[in-house]
Amino acid sequence: MNKEIPYKIYLEENEMPKQWYNVRADMKNKPAPILNPATMKPITVEELSPIFCEELAKQELDETTPYFDIPKEILDFYRMYRPSPLTRAYCLEKKLDTPAHIYYKFEGNNTSGSHKLNSAIAQAYYAKQQGLKGVTTETGAGQWGTALSMACSYFDLDCQVYMVKVSYEQKPFRREVMRTYGAKVTPSPSMNTSVGRKINEEFPGTTGSLGCAISEAVEAATAQEGYRYVLGSVLSQVLLHQTIIGLETKTALDKYGIKADMIIGCAGGGSNLGGLISPFAGEMLRGEAEYDIIAVEPASCPSLTRGRYAYDFCDTGKICPLAKMYTLGSSFIPSANHAGGLRYHGMSSIVSQLYDDGIISARSVEQTDVFKAAQTFAKVEGILPAPESSHAIKVAIDEALKCKETGEEKNIVFGLTGTGYFDMVAYQKFNDGEMSDYIPTDEEISKSLAALPKVEG
Ligand SMILES: *Cc1c(COP(=O)(O)O)cnc(C)c1O
């Protein structure tokens, strides 16, 4: 018998996980190795070290250690905003009149407004440990840049952020939060770097892309003594740090004897999804349990559902290592009317492999439907969700409505990755009825896929 389940399942501080979980250790089919773009051979820690902090380079390449201790300094920081509650969405269930039980793990309880702080603080910590002066990065919608600027200011590190131009212009308030935390914010493509100048020349008037901002940030890191590049998604190290989400979720569910049937997360580069599902996917990989795990992506940037599983560059400038992943091609840039975030061309290599092996499935959704779901959720659950998170809300609602038809009492868990207070330009478009759905044509996708690098094997 279940105990009566409260609206919010809180964990005690001492129930917060003290280790991150590396799901690669339990994967029989490991993600393909990342390649050095210069040699096209699997990259080594030494080769990664000019770009990444050494400890993070080690985490990136480690596919056998199942658990990593979370350093005390990081745990102390986590305690400022964690453990995060797992909420039973009683009001949403009532509104939908569904027999399903809906739970969401809320990661928006910090100034950055998203889960990104979980990895930002880890990456800033390792940079500080290594005695670096600062870090460079890119940011799309701005959550990662905000999270990193918070983490860097905590450890007194310099923070340089290349922000995708369209967001820089649409989201001046995020920019100012970053500057308040002491970060230097540059719209990308900029004229500061050679790769930025080249992209500006080739695509005059471009509003930028994440891949392009990554190239600029990497170049800026390698051009300055005592700087390294850090990335807020896609990488296996980021996914590792984000497993704090899934581990806490599992602890909270176990506390009340709840067995999740379905776990849903939005997928941009795959870090929150990977972090949320890792402990559950681990159980599946070890043959201990079954779950229905769903990655939700925008129909306008459908890397899992319409991309190809192939080696690709992680950045438009083709200077980062290559990863085998579900990708639309590194030259793919989502339509300018896409407002829902999750605009990265590829997907975490771990998530890609789990998807290829059928451990998880994927669905794409259109943005007006996503914003409708966001509005439904906001009205009954009292949180204005980030557009990204609302992709997961949309599918959770769809699934809860299916349960209404079938009468199934499924336990549906989804990741509510953040709040949408800085996404008001997108909400405005939606409210004004000016939001449209753009789905790329097969030709457009084939065109960017045709430019995939040729890699043996
Ligand atoms: C960055 C972000 C995402 C997408 O990134 P993933 O690496 O796919 O998790 C989702 N939701 C929010 C609120 C974000 O800030």
C-alpha cells in the first residue's frame, strides 16, 4: 500500500545523492569514442586537455567507473537549491480528469532558472582546482550562460560568454543577469574571433546558432593563457553531473514506493534527459526493471526522430572533437521563427546510443502545441514553465489523456527543467497568435546531412 502521497515529496539534505552515476558503465554498447578532428582517431585526455579542464576531460572519456564522488565544495553549493522537490501534479490531473498519476521534478528553483547550474558549478569547481583564470562558453537561450556566470562568480573565476545573436537581442534581461554576476557577454557570431568573422562573411545578417557560438568560445579559450572552454550540454561529463536529477527523483519515488511507468524529458543536447533517466536506464540495462522512456524534441529541430546516427562535428566551425550522435548536420540552423529552445543540431552520444538500442524512444512536437501545454500547466500548477520544459509537459499531458481513454493508472514522471520568465518574447508571440509551426523539409535536412564528415567505420 502506498502512503498518502503529498503534493511535494521533499528529501532531507542528507538524502541528497553524494555521487554522480555514470550510465556508460552499465551500457553493453558503449557510445562510440569521440574523435580528434586533426587525426580522426579516438581522442585522449592529453589531447582534450588544452580545451577542457583535466578532471573534466577524464570524466568525459571514462566509460567504466559507475560512480563519481561529488566533491564537498560542490555538495555545499548544491545544498543552496537542492534537493529539488518532486511534485505530484494533483491539480493538473484533476484538470485533465485523468486516472494517471503525474509527477514532475522541478529544476527551476535557482536564479539561472534551470537545471544547468548542476553542471555549471561542477565545471567551475574543477577549473578553479586546476588554477585556471577563467572559462569561455556559448549560450543559446541564456540559461547556461546565466548558470555559468553564477558558478564562476562563486569561485571567483573570469567568465566569457558568446551568446547566440538572436537570443542576445531577444533576451536582454538574461544578458543583464549574467553581467550582474560579472560575466562578459558577446553576441555571436562576433568579429572577435576568426571563426566568427568567417561566418559573418559567409552568412551576412545571420542570427547565429549554438554550433557557431561554440566555435567562437573554443577559439577564445585556446587563444588566452589560463582559460578553458566549458559546455552546458551534449557532453558526457555534463550528463554525468545532471544525474543528480535522476538520482534524487528515484530516491523520492522509492520513499513512497512509487514505480514510474513512464519517464519523459525534453531533449536539446540531451543533458537533462540523460541525467533524469540515467538511474532508470541503468536498471533497464541491468535487467532489473522496465520503463517507457520518452525524449521529446521540437519538430523544427528533430535530431533523434529525423536525423542520422553518424559522426559529426559538435560545432559549426568544425574545431571541436567529433562525436557519433543523432544529428541533423552541424550546418543545420533551425528556422528563425522557432522560439522554443532546444535548437542544437546533434544529441548527446550517450542518449543517441540508448535511443539506437531501443532503451528510450523519441517524439517530436510542434511549438504552438508546446505553448498550449505550457499555458495549461501554468494555469493549474502555478509555475510558468520554460518553453524547453514544455515539450515534456506536452507529451506528459498527451499520455495522461490516453490514460483517460484506457482507464490506466500510469505513473508518469517528467522533468520540469526550468521557468520561462525570461522567455516572454516567445510567450508574447503565442499570446498574439503570431506563432507558427515550421517543420524542415526533407530537402533541407538532406542538404545539411550531405555535409557530414566522412568517417571510416
Ligand atoms: C538548456 C535547457 C534545456 C535543454 O538542454 P538539455 O541539455 O537537452 O537538457 C532544457 N530545458 C531548459 C530549461 C534549459 O535551460
